[in-house]
Amino acid sequence: MRDLWLKIKVWSKIIFLSLLVIYALVFTIENSGQRVDFWYWYNSRLQASLFVFALFTFAAGVIATLLFAMVKRTFAQLHELRTAKEERLQIRPPITAQASPEPNAPPSAPNP
């Protein structure tokens, strides 16, 4: 019975991935012929296929996500550095008179 469930899981994953690949191929074929007028700067437009436009948009999203993660890590590191500096700059408590031995007291003998 366990073998049957394993086969069902494997075949369902294979079918799902096959459907995704078929969809990606149909998407590419259908959108490669359509033209898009893409504005990217003042008085500048780019004529490209919808597929190329979608590919560049996806790449820009990936780059923006990586940049956002890098900025987030940088701020965390700056916070860590600031905390470490604050810890180093803490004022140490002054040494009290009780902690230091009396100057006229004889040295204590070692215990045998």
C-alpha cells in the first residue's frame, strides 16, 4: 500500500511539472510575436516583443529583491556595530577603597 502512494505522489509531480513546461512553451510561442511599446526614459521608447518585455521585467524584479535584501542586511550590520561600540564605551565602575589592601597591613601568610 505504501508503494502505491509513493507512485501516486511521483506521477502527480511529473504530470504537474509537465503541464507547467507545456504552459511555458505555449506562453513563449504566443507572446513572442506581439509587440510592446515600452517607455524606459523621458522621450525614449523601446519596441520589443511581449516575451522580452516580460523577461526583462522579471529580471528587474529579481535584482530589486536582491538589492532590498542587501540594504536590509547592511542596516542590521550597522545596528550591530553601533551596539558593539556602545558596549565598548560603557564607563567602568571606579575601584573602591575596600577592594584595595591597606598600605600598612602586613602581607598575609600563605596557607600550608
